Amino acid sequence: MTTFADRQGAVLDDNGVPQHFGEPVREQRAFQRGAYVPLPREVIRLSGPDRLTWLDSITSQQLELAAGQSTENLVLSPQGKIEHAMRLVEDGESLWAIVDVGRAAPLIEFLKRMRFMRQVDIEPVADAIVVGVAGEIEAPAGTVWRDAWPEANEGGVRYGSYEADDPWSWREVIVAAEAAASLSATDVPVVGYGAYEAARVAAGRPSIADVDERTIPHELDWLATAVHLNKGCYRGQETVAKVHNLGAPPRRLTLLHLDGSDSVLPELGAEVTAGEKSAGHVTSVAYHYELGPIALALLKRGVDPEAVLTVHAGDDGTHEVTASQELLVPPGAGQANKPPRLPRLGAVKRPRRE
């Protein structure tokens, strides 16, 4: 469910969520000062005495949560590829999972399949409303998930540095359906979901929208908030540990600053090239009130960070948009405990004896 959809000027997306209320640039400025944001989210409730220990055993995050604490969590494939992402809040009686719209049903199916004999009940919360809160303004009454980004959680690690002009401060609140009427009457500024997306892209904050069938957490710098590197065995842990300690992620999330002279934004999935070679693809796009047209892209690790790239926009990809890079995940990410390379046998010559 969503709210604020009946506000004057609301422009709704296919999910009925307001993208903006007629003034997208003004709304982005309001977002930075503090505002409520309608979100395309779904909610899952997990209850039962085994909810935390069981979910801990099959996912990437350590879940020793007290009432009121929140975290971020991933379901990985056995090969370490991202399958699901959850924002988790524990209230002492239930564990609440906030997921992007359309993601609840497949996640519930997976969780029930993995439940076995554990004492856990898993159910969708069909009438829940999730409202985003930008900035440090007072949140509406409800169950609050607080985003730790850009700081790394305990047990996590950041590869990139965070130097955005606008600090990232974000919460998501599960509001009971009966409280929705009071939200509609709030005096707090309300902005469209597009303002959140523009700020998220500018901050380099990853989401499930940036994931394809090959993505591992390292490529998005998601080891910072969604992975605990020192916890016990879980699906995909071997890949997480090997890439972080010995290897390097094959791709890296990058913020692209796009040439806006033609007022053309690329589609999601648009190809990015470096010269004549394919370099990656676009995962998120936004028009930022200060930065102009920007995008997140997954690029091959070997792409020169200083290279000027080309994004292929338009329905047939023939409209070329020039893009410069702002590093989010550095090419040298990973390799935290890689042993030094030893010289090849015979490469070191012993001094001749006199």
C-alpha cells in the first residue's frame, strides 16, 4: 500500500506511488532539509522464537538484534550472487522485513522452503504502509528502520570513500494502515519518490535495483551495511570470503556524470563503452537538482577510472551520451589478505661463490 497518492499534483508511477507532486526540483531541495517520502515497498513479518537465529544461518548478516535495532541483509546464491535484499527491524516480538515492491512473494517462497523444522512463522503484511524519512526530522509513529549507510556496520567493510556534498540520512517507517489518515494531514513536507532516487544515486547508495543475475555484494560496496565478514557459515559465504580476502570483484559500481546537452537520459540497462569496447551497463538513472543527469553503472574492473565513457541511450542505443566517472568502488577493492607474490622458480639468481 502507498499513501499521499491523492495529494494535489501527484504524478503516479505504475505502482501508484507518487514520483513527484509537480515540482521535482523544489522537492529535491526539500528532501535535503527533511521530508516524508511515499515508497514502493512491501512488508514481511517473521515471528516465532527461532526467527533471528534461523534467518542468521541462511543470510549474509549477523542478526543479534535487540528490540528497536535494525540492519540490512542479503540472500545469496550458493555462488555468492545476490538474490534478495531486506531491511530488517526487530521489535522484541517480531522481525519485520521491508523489501522493494514485487519482491515479497519470491522472498517468502524462498524463506518457507528453507524453514524446515524451525519455529518461525512468515507472512506478508498486506495493509502496511512504508514511508521514507529524509533528514533528522521526527518520524511518524511506527516501526523504524534506520539506514547505516555510508558507515560500515560492525563486521562490515567499506571499499570506497564517501564525500558527497549532501549527507545521507535515511529511515523507513512501517506505518499501520489505521494511522494512514493522520499522515495525510501532516505538516511535514512530502516529496515524491523521484527525490529519494536522485539523492540515492548521487550518494552511490546501492539497492536491489542495481543488481543483475551476476552481481556479488563486493561490486556494489554492499559489504559495508549488508554483510558480516566474521559470522558463521551461510549460503554464498565462500565467495564473499574469497573475493574479499584473496581476489577482486570483477565489476565495480560507478557514479556517472552525464552530458545533459541533449536532455536525453539513458534507459536502465543501457550499454556503456570505453572507446570501441563494452565497459558495462547502467543500473540507475536520475536528474539531480545540482549535479544534473547522473547514473549508476556496473563497469568492468579493468576500465580506466580516468576514461571518458559513452552511454548508448535511445530505444536502439544509437544516441551517444558522454559520461565522466566518479569512483565508488575502487579497482583495487578486495585482496584484503592476499599473500605477496613470490618470484618464479629460477627468477632469483644466487650470487656466485668465489
